[in-house]
Amino acid sequence: MRPLSQLTPKRLKNIRLVCFDVDGVTIKKGTFIREKETRQTETLTIRTQLLEERIKQKLLELKKYYFIAINSGRSTIYLKDVFNELLWDNVALIGEVGIFSLLDGQVVQHEKFTKATLEKMRNIRSALEKYAAKTRLAEAFEQKQFLITLHTRFEDNNVYDIVKRVDPEGEFRAIWSGEAFDILPKRLNKGVALANLCRHLKISPRQTMAIGNGRNDRDMVETAGIGVTTEPKVLEADYYTTGKSHLGGEELVDKLLELWTEI
Ligand SMILES: [Mg+2]
């Protein structure tokens, strides 16, 4: 791994697309989510960080030169709220780990699930709901269409056991993101999502660069021609960001804008 400062214009020659993770990379981490249920009502409270104006302006500048993909486990509704002003040209917002994207003025569902998979999804969700009701570790389920996202106080191993019990065939897996578990079919990951987008745009994954920070970003960073990590201890990649005061995503945008004139 090399520091991002060693990235050269020559390496960027064939790059057409830059793919960003969201939480901890383009937006500060820290989602607060709670669910409260009484006999008659249900209250869901969510507090998340917003995209900083400065970073937004830099992304708008960057999309003059590169196609920008935002690749996240978040719902496309959340992504559209936050990255609204980047739409529509030269941008794709990939949500729910590639199940959906906002692209070319459309909401596209990339993954179709069989009846059996949907049923298993429902069974996993209801087993986790039962568990969440009796433990203080679970905070809330994030609103998504298909992806099951359960926020817990820490990496609670019971979640892995529950998924295994309901799905002994191992079609699904749970991934810990640092603040929540995403539970989804094994064949889906952010790398597959990036490859799907490349197929749509008729470019090769080698012509892409991707930046992430967690275990759930590994496939994405490996699929891309150039991988960047903001957390080299957690995630390996070709390059790592070093800035302490900035989000890693901003450091990458700064570097790309700086090098662009030399390409
Ligand atoms: Mg991440």
C-alpha cells in the first residue's frame, strides 16, 4: 500500500469513473437510530450527518471530468436526499448494496429475488425482530426496501447465529459495518454493484477507481482498477489516505482535481 500522495497522473490515464463509499468516506460517521413502540404507535427517530457544502462543491467539479458513483448500503431515498444536487448527468447513486440505483433519470432495480429468497428474507427479518424486542443491544431497523439493516450497539455475535439458524443453506450473510449489520444474499456486494454499473456504462472495471473504509467495501475496492482505503488497518487497497482533518473522500477528490491538469 502506498500513500495517496504517490498517485501519479500516469496511473489515472485510463480512469473514467470514481466510486465513493458514503459513511466515513464522504459523510461523517455516526447515525443515531431508535425505534419506540407503544400499543398504538410506532416512532422511528433517525439522525444522520449531511454532506458538507465544501465536499459537495468539489464533487460537482469532479464530475466534469469523471463519472461519479456513490455506492452504499443506504436506501436510494436517503442517497437522493443527500446527493440530490449531483444528479443526473455523470452520476449514479447505488443503494442497498447494488439492489437499486438512481441512474439516467430512473430508479433501476438490478436484483430480482425468487419467491424462496424473499420468503427467507422475511423469516430472517422476523427472527431478528423477535430478538431485537428482547435485547437492549439492538437499536432499530433502518428503512430499506429489501436489504435488512439492524443497528446494534456493537458487533453482537447473536446476529450471525440467528441468520445461520434461519438460513442453514448459507444463502445469506451478515456483514458488520461498524454501526449496523447488513443482511443480504451472499452473491450481492458492492463489487458486484460496481461491475453492474460498468456493464451499463460499457466501460471496464479496470477503468474505475474506488474508495472505501470498511470490510463491506473490500469487493468494491478489489473490483476497481485502483483501490483506495481511508482505514488501512481495516481495509487493504492500492493507496491509503493520510489526512487527519479531512474525510478520506475529500482527500481523494482534492488529489484528483490537482492531478487532472497534468493528465
Ligand atoms: Mg464503508
